[in-house]
Amino acid sequence: MKNCTTCGAPLEDNAVFCGNCGSSLDSGAPQQPQFNQPQFNQPQQPQFGQPQQFGQPQQFGQPQQFGQPFNPNQGFQAGGAAVKQGSNKALIGIIAAVVAIGVIVLVLFLFVFKGDYKKDIIGTWVDTQDSSSTMTFEEGGKMSMKLMGIKVSGTYEISGSTLKIKYSVLGVSNQEEFKIDSMSSSSMTLKDTKKSNTIYKLKKQ
């Protein structure tokens, strides 16, 4: 073991150059130039500022509230109001049409289907409970009755289903009013309008 003559660093026995200073250990060899070890500055740590503070996350509005789920049993909103109003008008129209038809049917029943009272009443009618009592109606509004064997003459008038009879007995004038409940070519039912519980059933003679 030997030392470098220049820097005194320990050398290997077969070393030709000093590993520390680079001096040649061979006196005949040219001396290697000595280079200073380059001094490098420590790499400067980049100084980063605090992370940039960005604005708060954008506040979005509450989710848009959409209408309630469609219910077929309910009317539409907005434009549905017009639809609902139209439906009401259609319903009113239907009801009015039904009422009109009902009125027409009633009129037909009273004046057509029930027959012509003024025509059907002509003839002699016998009381089904008292065969001695009869009523005879003639064209032109004349009539006669037999009551308990007494014959009485008078006049009659038919207005709708109302039958009015005027007659006199022993100089005393009387007037009777009946409602024709039913009438056919062979039978007739009369109800006393003053005594609603009094009903006369007659058959044509």
C-alpha cells in the first residue's frame, strides 16, 4: 500500500493514477491535468403557491318541478280547462236534447197515442156499477144523461183530457168536471176532479 505523493491519498499497488487527485504515479508519464470538481447548486425546489382558489361551484337552481303525473280521470291543466269547458257544454247539449225528446214523446202520448177523445166519446156509455145510469154524447157538444130513471139534457166540452158537463135539473143549473183517465172504442174511465176518489167506469152500449 502506498500513498499519492501529491494528495497523500492511499493508492493500490498497481495504480497508475491517483483516484483522488488524478496525479500520475509514473514520473515519466505526463501529469494529468487536475480539474476542479464542478460544483452544482442544489436544484432549487420550485416554490408553488397555494393552489388557486377557484370560485365556489356554481349553484344551480332546484331541479325544475314538472307537473304531476298525468291522470286520465282528471281534466287537463291550462289548455285542459278549455277541454273541460267544452265537455260541459257538450253535456248540457245532450241533456237539453233528452229533455226535448221527452217533451215530444209526452205530447204525442197525450194527443196522438191516447186517441181523439172528441171523436171516441160519441155514443152512449153505461155505468158498469149501475146499468140504469147512462151518458150519451152527440156531435156538436150536446149530451144527455139518465140518472135514477130521470133524463137530463145538457152540453159538454172536451179540452185535452178534461171533460166538462153542464146540465139543469128542475131549473137548477149544474156543472161537473171530470178527468179522462183512459178511453178506448169500448170503455172509458172518468175521475171527478172535485172528488179525486170518485171514479166512474163506463162501457159503450
